[in-house]
Amino acid sequence: MARAFEDHCWQDVIGDDLREIYASYERDIFVGEKPAVLAIDLYNNAYRGGNVPVLEANRENAGSCGENAWAAIEPTKLVLAAARAAGVPVIYTTRYVDTNGVNSTNRSTKKKLVADSYDIIDELGPEEGELVIHKERASAFYGTPLVAHLNRMGIRSLIALGESTSGCVRASVVDGYSNGFHVSVVEECTFDRSMLSHKVNLFDLHHKYADIMHVEEVVDHLEAMKKNT
């Protein structure tokens, strides 16, 4: 049974007045036709510091999403497994950084990176033959061949997950929408350093650019796809 349109994590930060203002956006939500999973920035740096509060994790490793990242691992495994079983492509993104630590944005940071900081975490890593897009900006689409790959594979919709909700996930979702793809976002598989930013951005995306869905809804859809093949 479908969950209510507003039955999501933002209920404690979005007041009744805003819900009324945005009520006209309510609609049926779904995973689109011919989907691919877009796994955004599931790299080591987001998990370093361990399964601890984000502030504590950041004291050890700037950029870590701490317990927020770790909470998303098991739900993400469910989606990846269901997608692969259904023959749905899984596409990863990660950040490209040159050896000097400065990319095309010409912005250096104080993050202390090691050689594998932007390798995909082992627990959620790509299987043989799965595409990994290296990007220099927030969006998976900007300056990358992602659209060409999606068109080549006949993809018409995306199931997005990863981090950070307010940064690379948001940018990629908006650009996916702008490029004509129906986008679903898996709430439990998406995370951020800031829970407030996470909730507000999911609320905004849900009402404008994407269908925010729960992990069980997405997995059920993927399992139904497998049965119908």
C-alpha cells in the first residue's frame, strides 16, 4: 500500500503552513519506466571516522557524514541487490581530484585526503562492468558523459541515492529532471552531514523535481520488475 505523500522524514521541520502552501504539488509517486540506479558519491571519505555522531567523525575526518552515512549502508545494499537481480543498471559517481587536491572549481580545502578517499566504499562497491562516472562538480551530469551513457542504454528514469542530500544528490536530481528523466530518490539511502539540510532538501525535491520514496517501495517495484521479465 502506498504511503501518504507527506509521510517522510521532514515532518518535524516542515510546519502546517508550508504543507498547505505546497499542497498543490501532491500527486502519485512512482519509479519510472526503464530505470537505472544512480549511486552518488558512496566514497570512503564520507564514512571515515566511523559509525559515530557526525561532529565526532568530523573531528577525525573532515567531510565525514558519520552515523548518517552508516545508517544508509544496509538500505542501500537492499536497493543495489534488487536492481541487479532485476537487470536494472547501476551507475556510480565519485569525485575527480588531481594530485594537487585542486579541481576545476579552483577551490582548495583543508580536507586531508589519502589515496583512496574517493574510491567507492567496499561494502557498496560496483560489480564488474558497472559504470563509474568521475565528476568535478556537484552534478553527475555536468561535464560528464552520463547522458550519453543513459541514452545508449535506453534509460528513461533514475533511482537516485547517496550523498550529500543538499549537495551532489540535489544537483544531480535537478539536472536529471532538467534532462528529461523521471527521478525517484530513496529516502533511507540518502544522507548528509546535516539532518536539517537533509530533511529540507528532500522536502523541496519531492515537491518540485523528484519522487521521494521509501526503500521498501523501491525494492518492491524492482522485485516486481524481476518477476515480469
